[in-house]
Amino acid sequence: MLLDYSLLLNNKNSLISFFSIITSIKFSLFFFEVEMNMTDYNRNIVQLTASSTSKTLIRGATILSMDSMIGNMVRGDILIENSMITAIGENIEATGATVIDASNMIVMPGMVDTHRHSWEGQLRRINPNAETLEDYCNATHYSFAKYYRPKDIYIGNLLTALGCIDAGITTVIDNSHNSRTAAHSDAAVEALLDASIRAVHASGAPVSGDWDKDNWPRNLERLQNKYFQNKENNLVSLAAMAQLEPQLWAEARRLGLPIITEFFGGEMAAELEGLHQQGLLGPDNIFNHCTSLPDAGWEILRESGVRVNVCPRSDAHYGIEDGMFAMQSALRHGIRPGLSVDNETSYSGDMFMEMRVAFYLQRVMGMHQNKCCGLAHSPVTLHAQNLLKAATTDGATCAGLQEKIGSLSIGKQADLILIRTDDINLYPSGNAFGTVVHATERSNIDTVMIAGRIVKRDGKVLGVNSERLRAAIDESRQHLFAAAGYTPDIFAETFLPLE
């Protein structure tokens, strides 16, 4: 194709046409490069072996069931057959079962992280002193995100999923707002499958840069047909990530998908009444954050059954609206929210810290408002048991998986963790809930089981080739940093905008 540049530049319309053509060529080259790299990642980093037994007996553990019908046990047993919990009690006999000696351990449900941008895994702690959402975006959406290849999405999601398992998180809602092409989306799903984590993958549009707008949101149906009609996939399900976009919501609902929205209450509350009157809000909506939402907005969420998660660290770290996570407001309106980590670009990825930050933020705000302000709705102290409920059963409800996971209940999937209470930092365990919420660390987790399959044992995540994992992470970081023009500085106080 030959272009006469002089003619194009003679008038304003031609100038616009010229740049449109150049942009189109650049855009086409971008997707050609992506297509050439569709399978340019190796799915051989994690190689879990098949389970050697269909029956496992956890013997002699302190049981925190999070099931009011079963309660808690100082010392008890749990029988797992295939993927399911089939018995909980004392002195269970199970001929032929593999026995895990859980004396000096606490067994509890695996935790549920209800909102994580998993694709950012290789950007861990790159921006620890970020103060605003714009700061967060400078080190993600406005810079590196634009240069992610499918292989970068794969390794980001894989690293995040493995980190979740290591930290006792057995389910994650993956908010994937960097789904630039079909190949990027495939890589995100395949990483979750390869990690053997339970997940809800919410495919979403990128915030900046070139991406395949022409096939969005049609990519949702393609993903559903490719990965989620397979009966062998019992762990990962599909959702749509979208803002207040009724047309996109309609497509998600046509496909039967949950809809996940980054919802900032002070900024977006005015939209709720209209959405509610049109019948567009429902139990298939999941709202993240919900900061600064007025009472009228909470009433709408409760009446329509919208599911909610709150972000103790994220909201405070980035000063989102008033900077206070919305647990108290949600509880006051009869909504039990899940807890979420959000991202790891500024802090750690474990739910133990999320529970502790929630406790202390709630405590200090309650004391401040009681003593200084005399407000009627001052936050109440969150007891350890209630915080653990938020991280397990309430998280499962937020994910729409409450019938499968979230508690140690007969008939539910065996998603659970074992915590060593004889470790030097935990012994003696004066209170089981206090030990878990206020003292346990990732290193105290001996065993993690997902759907009856052991994925962490003796303190190590199983089946991971650490050398290959680190090599893939390092290659991805080198590519992203070079493409974005970033020179790493591990002592930097701030992350400056790159463009």
C-alpha cells in the first residue's frame, strides 16, 4: 500500500485519516505479534502427580469447622473420600485410608480471597509507598500492563495462585482486567488450571493501551465454550469483570456469568437508584470495595442481593475515598462481606494480615469515634471468630460457592488447611481463633488440600519446579521493564510515572 503523505497532510481531515491509518497498522502489528506468541509459554512449571489414595483421614486435629451445626472440637478427625468431606467426629475408623497425624495442628477451611488482580504477580512490592489509586495505576495499568504478552499473563497468574496456596488461600476470585486478546485470556485461565487452585476467573477489559476491542465481550462466550464446558474442570469457573455497563451486564447474564465491579461508593452511589429501578442489580453482582457508600446505597445492595467484598489494606493504602474499609457499614445493613487482598504491588498476599489490619482499623476507628465524635454508628470491635468467618464462609458466599466450600461440613468439598501449633511462634496455643487470626503466618501452614487433593505438604507447595518458575518470572520482568522503559531501583521511595 503506497501513501501520498503530502496529500494527506494538506488538510485537517486528511491528517486525521493519516494517523488513523498509522494507528490501524500499529494495532494490527500488535495483534500479529500476540498471535505469533500465543503458545510461547511452557506449562511445565507445575507438575502435580495424581493422588495416591481416594480416602484420607485427618486424625487428632483441633477443628475449627465454621459450621454451627458441627461446631468446634478440641480433638477430632475428618474423613475425606475423593474430593468430599464424608465424616467429622472423634475416633473415626477408616480402613484403607491414608492417615495424616494432625496432633498439635488446627484444621480449618481454606480461605477465600474474593478480589485479586492475579496478573500482576511479577510486580510484587514494586510500589510499596503508593498513596493513591493513580500511584497504583502508574505501576500497573499506565505502564507495564500495556506490554503484557500472553506468557506474562500466564506467569503472573501462576505465581499469584501458587502464592495463594502457600498462604492457605484455596479459592481466589481472579479480577483479570488486562485481558488484551483471546490469547491473554487463555493464558490466565490455563495458569489457574495448572496451579490446581479453586478460582472464579473474571475476564475484563484493560484500562489503557492497545487491545482487541472488536472481540469484547464476545471473548466471554469463546472462553466459556473452550474451558468451562469441560466436566473434568471442577475448580475454575468464569465471570465477567465490568463497570456500570448495562449492555455488558446483559451479555454476562445471557451466558449465566457473575458480574464483578470495582465499586467506589462515594463516587458511584448516585447510579444505584436507576440501576435498581430498572431491575439491573441482583445476586449475580459482586461489588468490590464499596467505600463511602451512603445508607441509602447499602439498602439498595441489601434489597437486590448484591454480593460484597471489602479491602482493609487496599482501601487504606491507596486512600480510596475515605480510606476506611466498609465492613461496619455492610454488617449494619445485614450484609456479611468477604475479605480481599486486591493486589500485591504494594504489600503481601496473605489473608492473615488482611484479618489483622481489619481488626486494628476497626478497633481504632471505633475508639476514635466513640471518644471524639460521639457518632451513633461507631465501628464495633471485630472478634477473631468473626474475622475468620469473613475469610472463609462469607468469602465463599461472595464467590457464590457457599454450597461447596467455606466450612468443614459433611458433603462439602475438602478445601482445608492444617496449621502447626507447636511451631515456636505459635506454641502454646491459648485460644484457637486467636492463634489463627492474630499470630499464624504462611510458614505455619503444614498442609493445604483443595477438592481432596494435597497441594501443600510439610510446609512446601507440591509439584513446583522452582528453577523454571523463577526463570519465567525473571524473563517476564526483564521484558516488561525494557518495554516500559523502567530501570529497576530496589531502594526507590516512589514509583514515578513512566510516560
